[in-house]
Amino acid sequence: VMSRQAGKNELSAQLEAYLMNWFQLKRGASLVKASPTYKPQTVNSKMRLRDCLDNPWNRKSLHSDEGYILRLGRCRCFFFSAHPSANVVGATATVLLECDEAQDVNEDKWSKEFAPMAAACNATTVFYGTLWTSRTLLARVMRALRAQEAQDGIQRVFEVPWETVAAEVPAYGEYVRGEIRRLGENHPVIKTQYRLQEIDEAGRMFTEQRAAAMKGRHERQRVAPRCAGPTPDRRRGGRMAGAAEEGQQAHGWGPAGAGEELYAIAVDVAGEDEQLEGEELRQEDPRRDSTAVTVARVNLDGLSDPLLSAPRYEVVDRHWWTGRKHAAVYASLCDLIESWQASWVVVDATGLGAGLASFLCKRYGSWKGDPPGLVIPYEFGAARKSDLGWAFLALVETGRYKDYRPDGAADTRQFWREVAECEFEVLPGPGHTLRWGVADRCVHDDLLIS
């Protein structure tokens, strides 16, 4: 178990190369390696072993067979995908059986189709990976091996956290320290991939510690101040802000001048109602979605800090419209955008929101336009909502998200209720998908999504 990018694939390739040299004259000698996906993981593993065997001693005896086999003399190394749909029946591991990125391999697939490959010669099996949740194949194997270690004292689990690698490779240490500053010490990625600690696979998304970190000291701002606004000279490929920040470079605004304040407006769109609206509708139908609007002050001072290089977000106001006609929502949003002189407008463009997002893009321009406009349409899907959740946790963990002081208003109380009720589940597999939301169907997560 090694921290991310610490060299476990190189270790695996060197081990394979050594054993293939040792057994190259033995008829029937074979190694089998499984990875969660064929492309890129299985392909990369094969390329790395080929590079290790590209030397004066092995070059003339090295051959590639059938696209998934490397052969040195009589010894073969088979490379397979461990994806649940992959067909891998028939191979035998007489020398070594390996499971790469074992935290992402389906346990049933491994037990039924791969583990028996080592049976004929009782070949050694090696699992490689980084920690994730306690229910992964890697975690279960580690628990079983630690139990054996406790009985006979023979070490079977080897761990290399990031600090060990950094002691040998200072540049690696600088990179990881930068990631910790960006994501936070307790972000799931830092805990699992670098500190080698398991995370819970399900539970409350915003713990008391995280909820406390989200609370700022500033007051709610009901009235827009005189602000800098989106002047054309600021359209210079800055970092995308607001809810759509996903660690990528995109069209946006450059740093504001001294004393200037920039604002982002984020909108989660719901349907309209023919008869009722607002609190009256919420009382009659607690399950009803609401259009939620969040106004945030964007502090770009952090962009000039080489250790941080990221903005801060301070929520200054929010709005909560249930059942309101989309024509009225559009008019209200236009008023908010112009009152706050918003520099970014992130709007839910999924389903019912597509039309509203389109109208806003026509009026204020899309961020993909030339020149870039104000509006960033955001289309939801399982993967994008997962990315949004991971990114928001990074904001919270690093103190870059702050909400205004609770003011007793209904929408403020609702927001913190959604925070308290939000649950998560980390799905198994290489995607590390985060499924999150409010389980109580009487409490929606509209304000939290916004």
C-alpha cells in the first residue's frame, strides 16, 4: 500500500521483470496481472514491464503475443482487465498473481475468476493499492493478512505513506503539501491516497466539525453594495468561480483592483405551480422543490498567494422561491444580477432549468462565448454531482467557504437544516463516485445545492 504516484506500478514492473528473467527457461512459467480497467491501467502496466525488459540482456528474447501477453523466453506475463464485464477465463498463474489498484476491483469478480488462477501451483498473490473505504477488496485482504501476521509474526502488509516518499524525493513532498493546502488535511482524497487512512463509505456528509467551519462572522447583506462589476478589461481567463469551480482553467474574470468586490450568483432551478406559491405551497406540499439562489462575495486575494492559488467564497444573501412562475423567476434573477453587478452566474441547466439558463445566456452571454459572458450553465448527472460534492468538501475543509451569521430567517434555517440532514455514500469502483443529498423527502437540498 503506497501513497498515490509513489511508485507502486514501477515496483510491480520491476518484480515482474526479475521473476520473468528467473523463470525464462522454465516451460509453462506464467504471471498474471489484473487491473480495474483495460484502458488505461492494463495497457500502462504492460508498457511499463516492456520498458523494464528493454535492455541488452532481454531485448532479443522479448515478444508480445495476442495483444495482452508479454513473453520472455518461455515465461509469459498475462495482463487482464478486472472489469465486471471482462472475459478472463482460462489463464493460470504458476509464478505470481497480481491485483493492481485493488481498492477498485470488484471482490466477486476477483474471488470467482482471478483467485483460482493461483491454485495449481499455490502461486504468491500480491495486492497493490491505496486506501479507500473499509468495504473494498484491498481493505478486506489487509484485515485478513493482519490477522495472520498477529498469529505467526510474518509481515504481509507493507505501507509507504507520503512522508516516507517525501524523505527520498523532496519534490514529491512539495507536491503533496500543496494538495493538502488545496483540499484540506481531512479531505477524503488526502486521508486515503496520501495518509493511507480508510474513510467511511456512508454517513453524515457535514459533520459538526465541517458545519462549524462553514459558519462565518459576517452579517447577511440584503442590499447590494456599490460593487466593481464585470468590466470588459477583466475578461482575461481567470479561474472559474462559484459552484462550477472544478479545479480547471476556464473563461472568467481577472483579479479585482484594491477595494473592489466581486459577486457570484448560483441558481438551482425547480418547477412552477399553477395555484400556490412560497410558504403557502411549502405548507401544503413539503416535498415540493424550490428554486434556490445564493449570492456569494468572491475574494480573489488568494489567487496571488502561491501556496493557496484559490479564491474564497462568502455567502452574503440567498433567496428561496417555491412554485414561482419561471417568467417571474427570470425577472427576479435579472434584477439580482444587475443589482449585485454579478461577475458570474452559475445556473442549473438540467431539465426544467435548461430554458431559464438559455434565456440568461442570451441576455448576459455564456462563459464559453467570445468574449466570455456571465452565465455558466451547469448540467447535472451522477458524475458531475459527485465532482461538485468533492469540490465543495475541499472548500469547506480549507476554510474557503463561509456563510453569513444565522439571522433567524426561514431560508437560513432551512439551509442549515439541509446541511444537518445531508448524507453521503461512496460507491465502489474506480470512479470513486460520491452519492450525496438529503434522505428525508420532507427536506429538500435545493439551498445546499445552490
